[in-house]
Amino acid sequence: MWDEMQNRLTKKFDKVSHPLQLDLYGHCSDEMKLKLQAAREVAESGALGSSYMDIDQFDSTVPKKQLTGIYNLVAVVTHKGPTANLGHYVAWVKQANETWIQFSDDMTSTHEDSEILELSGGADDQHVAYIYLYKAQLI
């Protein structure tokens, strides 16, 4: 954001939390809620077990996939540094085994969900999430 008093770009350090799973059903129109309802009932009943079809899977014998209004966090881009023009950008990507890989230049490291939830900023020496990428949960 542009700081008029300092005549330069500044960075906000406010803490902003983000969920690992985002349910947007409550924000949908009544018409959209009707479209989502059947798939949500199946997902909530546990009939699918602990697994569900995600958008990357394809099987022509399975009926068309349906939206549930639920989205799972699959990647985050963060910035760590004192200003918008000074610092370092890092990507965090969720793997199929539920762990996260941090990509920082040519180095990688593994992380858990709890560490991803801490990418909420608050100070210039902490990672501040800039971009959240969510993937639709389909059944």
C-alpha cells in the first residue's frame, strides 16, 4: 500500500488468519445452496469415508462430480521482510500425504498443518501470507 506520509510503498503487518478448509455455503445464494445441497448431504453423511474425489481425479465410469461449496487450502505464497520492495517470497504447497513443502529458492523443507496456520504475519520478521490457493472439494 502507498504511504502518503513517507512517500513509499509500505507493508501491512496485521495478523490475518486463514482456515485449512473454507466452507462458502453460507455465502451462497438460495439458488446455489439448492445445487450444493445433495452433494453436501453425501459428504456430511460420511458415505464417502475419509476420502473424497478431488478435482485432479478422473474416471469416466463415475458420474459427473458435484461441487460442495467446500474448498481445501492447497498452497500459500508468503513474503518475509520489512517492506513490499525488500524481503523474500516463499511458496508452501500441500502434498498428497498431507504434509506441506516449503519452496524457498533452491531449498525445500517439510511442514505440518499447524505451521501453515501460523503464516499469518504480525511482524516484519514473520512470513505474511499474500496469496491463498484453495481447491474445490468435489464428490
